[in-house]
Amino acid sequence: MERLYSVDQVADLLGLHVRTVRGYVRGGQLKAVRIGKQYRIAHEDLEVFTGRSLSPPARETVARERHVGVSSIVEVEVISPDTASRVSTLLTAATAHRRDAPVRIETVYDEERARMKIIILAEIDDTVWLLEHVKAVLES
């Protein structure tokens, strides 16, 4: 199907004022078809006018695939250094060789307050899976 642009879209693509584009159309420098009360400019005619190839807008070339990410922060109070180390090692090992979806984990242990903070950035299923592992270590 042939891609048709409105005068407004052409003005945005070229960085021109709408009236300037209409002037080019009325003057015959830019070929356009009148549909109802509006002009439509074919992609090929726009390329001829500009003298260069125009790439289609990003929204037309980008694959549309839904991605749902979760940002979660877990705070664990009254945790020993050994348990904090086990949790950190477990999370690092669990995500070390994953290639299907990006997972980012950060752990911080405050020995003075015996407090650990875990930050997980991942997809929903991965987040649930990691939190279940953390829960299992903390309850053991």
C-alpha cells in the first residue's frame, strides 16, 4: 500500500511551516493529490521533491512487542553477614547465564545496621522467581 502524507506530516518531516508546504503544492513544485478538502502527498513524490530517500517514521519500522518490567526493592532487617552473603551469591548465580531476558540485580549490605537492600529489575516472571529464592534462603 502506498504511503500518503498529509501536509502537516510533510511539514513536520521537513521542518517547514504548513503554509510553506501548501505553497509548494499549489505552485506545482510538490506533487499532491486532493482528497476532499485536504492534500495528500505520496512518499515517492516527497522523495523526488527532496532529492533524497526518506526513511519511514520510527513507529512504522519498530517491532511492536509488549515488554513488562518490574522494579522491586526488598529491604531485609536483622540479617547476619553470612545470610546476606548467601542471598547475594544465590542471586548472582541465578542470573549469571541468563540470555533470554535482561535481569539486573544490586545488593547492598549495611553491617552496622544489619540491614540488606536488594534491587531487582526484571520481567514479572523472573522477579517472582528470584523473590521466591530470596524467601527460601531467608526462611532457612
